[in-house]
Amino acid sequence: MTTKDSSGFSNETKRNQHRRLQTIARGYRQAQILLTCVDLGVFEALANRRATALEIAEATGTDSRGMDLLLNAATALGLLEKHGVHFSNSPLAETCLTSDGAGDISHSLRLENMFYHRWGHLSDAVRTGKRPEDNRHDEQPEDWIRNFIYGLYNTARPVAPLVADALALPENQTVRVIDVGGGHGGYSLALAKRYPLLSSTVYELPRVVPVALEIIRQAGLADRVFVQEGNFQKEELGSGYDVALVFGVLNGESPEGRFTLIKKVFEALNPGGLVVIRDFLLDTDRAGPEEAAVFALQMLLATDAGGLDTSDDLKHRLQLAGFTTPYVVPLPDGAGFSLMMATKPSK
């Protein structure tokens, strides 16, 4: 017999509800186990070998008891494997969490670790409606921007070739691209590899330029992918471009700033030029999809006035700036985004 209380809910229903809420509330535990292993260099220390907790503690300069507890918890999560008293990376960790792994995202997870601290100030941000001062100060250390850019590059690398294919640009004629706020230049690099007559200019802030140049040189494409120092909030973007990439940039701007940037992109393009936007977009009621609604809070924590548009908002801004009717180009499953594109009318 199922027992119900005055609310009409059975005890089983209440237990399930409690478990769901506790799973959400305790998600930080699993996150911190993963991020702490990355931060301490556990996966790197176990690359291609087995070792005891004591050996890993000595290699990472940590306490052996604390390390033993961490390694066992990571094993429970499937990040490590245990063989008697020895531990090793799981296939997932060996592939994605070591510097020699084919799918290494360690930089990206270090970036998430930085964001983790920001989210601790969410209550303050909601109370005031402003970016917490602690979150502003955490960007000051010398290595912050390098970790940030390489973290974004980790995330972009597997997606960038899909974007390059989806754009279907001409292969037998020159194409000039401006990659606005392109950071690591990963999308420009993928375009240059895909289209042999294409050149791209990554337009970025002075602090980002050295990191972008380093990534581009490592890719061996410095003869076709360039970096231009500038601040699009204060300066124009130049002119004569056939394609403009605006990837993950609009979300850092106020609604007015988003339109201003779109207008500058319009002016930078040749007649017939193409703008390509890749960003989180909210549903019409702004309460979904889940990833976008959560990311909108991240913009509260990380920017002074940033936020997200709905698809209709963005289409309206593009047309108001002078572009033709925008359209959406889907990417393959797993890419995480679609592309919104529009053309500058030909004269």
C-alpha cells in the first residue's frame, strides 16, 4: 500500500524528489574531484603507467593520505582504475586528460576550475545585479589570459573543422576573413586548412595577441592567419572583408553594444559579404535551453553588462544593421551550436 501525506505525494515520490534535488546540489563534489585531479597533475603523473597513492603524492608534492582519498574517489567516478594498491588512468583520462592524449582538454578544465570560484559569488551577483569585484580581480594574474585562451582553444579544436565545412566557401578564389575577438584563432586556422586561397585576420585585444600568435605559429599557418591588435568597443574593424566570424563575442556586450558591434561588422564587409555568428541563444521565453540559460548567469558573473539574445533578438539586430534575412545553418550532432548567417546586400 502506498502511503500519502496531506500534500498528496507518496513517500516514494518525495524520496525521488529529494534525490533529484540532492543530485543537483551535490554536483560540485564530482566537479571538484575532476578539477582537483587536473589541478594537481594526477592524470599527467599517471600517464602510461601505474603507481601507488604514495608515489603520486610524492610526484605532485601532496599529502599521501589526502591523495589516497582523492584517487579512490576518482576511481569511483570512472576517471581512474585501481589494481591492488596501484592506480592508472582510465582510457577516458588517458585520451582526454593527459598532454599527449589525442583529445586532451586539460586546459579547458583548468578554465572551468577558474570559473568554479566565480560561481561561488552567484548570490552576491544576483543581489546586486553586478559583476562581483572578486571576479574582476581574478583576471589580473599574468598567466590568467594564457590559461583562458588555451582553454577555449581546447574546446574549439574538434568543432572548428565542422564549422569550416558548413560554411561552404569558394575554394577557387581568394577569401578575406576577419575573426572578431577570435582569441586563439582556432576557427581561422580550420578555415585556412580547408580553403587554400583563404586568409584570415584575428582581431583581438593587446593582452591576447601574444597567445594567439603562439598558437598560429605552432599550427604553421602564420603566412595566412594574421593577428591585428585592436579594441572593437573603441575602434573600427577595417574594411574589405568577405567573411566575418563573430564567435562567442556578442554575449560579453550589452544589448546596445551587441548592435554596435554588428553594425561595425556590416561596415567592414564587402558588398555580398557574409557574417557568421556562433553563440548561445535563448528560447523566446528566455528560460531555456538549459545550457544557454545557465550560461546567461555566467555572463552576470564575468562581465559588466553581458547577456544572451534570443534567436529573434539576434535576427532583428542583424536586419536593423542592414543585413539580409538571417538564416540558420545547423552543425552535426555534438558540435553544440548552430550558426546564424546573413549577407550584406550587393550594390
